[in-house]
Amino acid sequence: METDDLSAQIHSLDPAIGLRAVGALHRLAEQVEAAQVRAARRQGWTWEQIGDALGVSRQSVHAKYRE
């Protein structure tokens, strides 16, 4: 999905289109978050540092991403 297409969907007056865009954004955000957590761990970041950067507790980010 291209950015312009997604932008148009987000601003659509049709809730079915807008809600599908919201779902796509949630999936994309989860993928980006997971990739960045992996990168941070590879660089030696602690779970506390990652949690702080994400605005969540270290326990919640660790529970979500521990391997």
C-alpha cells in the first residue's frame, strides 16, 4: 500500500475504507516496533531503555518481545 493511497483511505468518509486503513497502520506499527526492538537489543539496550523509549514498562516490553 503506497503512502498516498493510505492517506486517501485514512481521510475517506466511508468507515469501511477508513477502518481498513487503521488496521493496516496497526499492522505496520507492530512490524516497525518489533524491528526496532530487535535492533535495540542487538545494540545492547536494556529492556528498561526500550520500555522508556516506547513509553511502556520494561516488564511489558520484555513480556511482548522476549525470545
